[in-house]
Amino acid sequence: MSAIGLMHLFAMPPLSDYRLHLFTCADSLKAAFSHTSFFSVIYSLSDAREERRNCLSCMRELALTHNDIQRIVLASDEMEAKLVSHLFPSRLHGIINKAVPLIELLDELSALLSETRRVNDNMLNHWYVSHNRLLSPTERAILRFMSFGYSIPEIATQLERNIKTIRAHKFNAMVKLGVNSDVGLLDAADLLTHLPVGEGRRTALTVPAFS
């Protein structure tokens, strides 16, 4: 969603009650913290892998430095919303698929903005989690290895499992994330590699060379 699109969105009731500040980069947002008090930060994704990494970095830092600020992500489509929800939902107050009809987008965003600071207590954020089991430690490890170019036989060797088992875990990950190709899995893996292995719900399983 473009800046103009967001401006039009927040010009419509009930969002017109909120004052909107637009930032094109995280640095300009950080600079604004020194003179402006924010209730919520909404990150609008653009369906690009680099943008997902930027979003993850921005939201993680915001959670550490300004934990009292509400954090919402607008995903480009349902698949991206699932990726975001599976890979770092614990640091977000809500994830919204902005491809839904306008009236639904207005209602969902208004519902989140009207909430108190209850991370992960709303239905919107947990829709994806409740309908899809979270990735297992092995599935996360496989995605990390895939992002570094490991083949299925090489991953099987690294994890000391047989190839059929690795393929089964890979298939399960694809089902959970709602993707049907290696490209879709790599989108998830690319995001996952930018998270510390032990952060939040992440597994204690150690995968070599992931720094």
C-alpha cells in the first residue's frame, strides 16, 4: 500500500480519529521518537523479501527500545501474513492481510488500534496461528539450511536423519506455511535466518554457521 493509499485509508472513519505520520525508512522513524509520542507503529509490507527483512529488523528493535508502542504489520497477501505470523508473531500486536476488501481492512485495523497493549491477545493476530501449527525445530532447521544452499541429502547428513524424513519435514513446513514450491519456502527461510536461533519460541537446536 502506497503512502497515498494509507492517507486515504486514515481519512475514512473510524480511522480518521487518528493522526497519521508517514515514514519511508526506519531511521526517520527513530529520529521522530525524540519529539513525537506514538501509540502505534504500522509497517506496510510490499511483497519483497528485502522489505520483510527490514520489517523484522525494525519491529524487533522497536520491541526492545519502545515496548510500550503497539506494533502492527500490514502484509501484502494471505501467504505473506502466514509467513510473518509463523516466524515472529510474539513481537507483534497484530498482522493484517491488506488484500482483503477495504471495509474489512478498515474494521480489522480499527479493532487493533482500539485495543490496549495486549500483545497476541487479539483474534486477528492468532487466526493464522490457530489454523496452522507452528513450525517444529527440525522444520526450522531445514529452512535455515535451505537458505544457505544445502541440498536435501546434505541437510540429512547435517541433521543425522535419513533423506525420506527430511523430505517429510520439508513437506510439512510447506503445508503449514501455505506454500507449494521451494521458492515459497525460501521466502520463509530468508526471513528466518535473520532471527536469532534461540529468540522467543525459537528452538534450542543449534545449526552450524548461522550467525
